[in-house]
Amino acid sequence: MSEVKLEKWNDLFEKRIFAGLATLMPDGSPQVTPVWIDYDGKHIIVNTAEGRQKDKNLTREPRVSVMLVDTENPYRYLEVRGKVVERTNEGAADHINKMAKKYLGQDVYPFSQPGEVRVIFKIAPEKTNSLG
Amino acid sequence: MSEVKLEKWNDLFEKRIFAGLATLMPDGSPQVTPVWIDYDGKHIIVNTAEGRQKDKNLTREPRVSVMLVDTENPYRYLEVRGKVVERTNEGAADHINKMAKKYLGQDVYPFSQPGEVRVIFKIAPEKTNSLG
């Protein structure tokens, strides 16, 4: 499948938008939760902690959908469907600090729990739906 | 299954929040799109037009998840997982006007397309996840 680029929606990834991340539960039913979101020009990146439901769902089943609604105009939105192509701890601790800078204006992620291990999921976009 | 009540989150349903509605595509992958949302004290109600992807997905597969993020505090959110228990045209035209009043402050839904037939889906809540 040819690579799907998201450049024209770069502004949505630059804003402090809480994306809706839809994953699949073990029984195949959908789950959707708000997440901090990043785009590196190729992959959508989600950062979570090991052992959470998101980690379990994304590790078991790569198919996801991500929704970004423009905070300045809710009738403008982007949905990206795609697949997890990589799960890694590498760079995940630095990346959550980058997300804290974006979403909180803080240099260091302030919500770390004792023993928490961060993990990054890289999602390859396959299809987009958008409005506005 | 005993009925799951959402009263304590009534304020989220009163605000102009665009909910993230996660449904399943024919291949079982998740879809998520922003929707106007209503709660009648028993069911979550989604109003769409016949023939849209949402209509097709909700008619084929009753399992859904709905996410509401508080517009005043994005770290407060509610996720409701549940099942579609009814699909009906009855009252759907009136209901979309009620939604237009809530979301647009207008008495009549202004975006109707020629030949469009509105349809209501009633979702029975089964499980909630929330933060804040």
C-alpha cells in the first residue's frame, strides 16, 4: 500500500488536540480514549505506559483509528485509519517529555508513576476521512 | 446485565461536546468520527442519515464506544461502551432539530440534504471508563 501523507493537516498535530484513539478489545469490540498525539511526517505516534489497556490492545491488534477534531472549528476534523507497525521503548521517555512540552508547556512529563515504563506505538496511516 | 446510569456525567451531555463514536467496519477494524450526542436518561442517542457509513456500521454491528471529553477540562473524560438496542426513523426528524438547538442554537437543522432520511440509534450503556 502506498504511503499516506498527512502534511495538509499538520496544524491539527501542532495544536493541543486530544485525539480519539479507537482500538479493539480482546472480544473485537471497539474502545476509544483521548490521547496526546504526534506525527513525525511518516507515522502517527502514541505514547502510553506498559501494561495499560491501550498497550495491550495495540500490541494484540494493530488496526486503529485516530480522530482529531479542530479545537477552533469542531466541524473540521480528520480521521486516520491505519496499523501499528512498531512498538518500542526506545526514545519513549524523551518522547513523553516532548508531548508534555506540547500539551502542558512543561519540559518534563509530570504524571509519571513509580515503576512506569513508557512505550511508543508507530501507526502507519492507510486511509483518511476528513471534513472542512 | 443491569442498567448502567450516566447521571453523574449529565453535564457532559448538556455541553456542546462532539463525542467520538467508535464503530466497527465490515472487516472488524475500528472507525471513529465526531458526532452530536444525546442522552435520554437511559440510552445514548446518535442521529445520522440513512446510508452513511455510521448507519451501515451501527446496523450491522451493535457494539460501540462513545468518548466525551470535557471542553472545559480535557483531562476529564467519559468513555461509554455499549450496544445499539434500537434503530428507528420515528422521531428522528424532530430529534435532529433538538440537536441543532443544542449545538447550533437553531430551531431547525440547517444541513439537510435533498432526500435525506434521518435515523436514530439508541445505545444501551454497559460499561464506563472515566477520568476526573
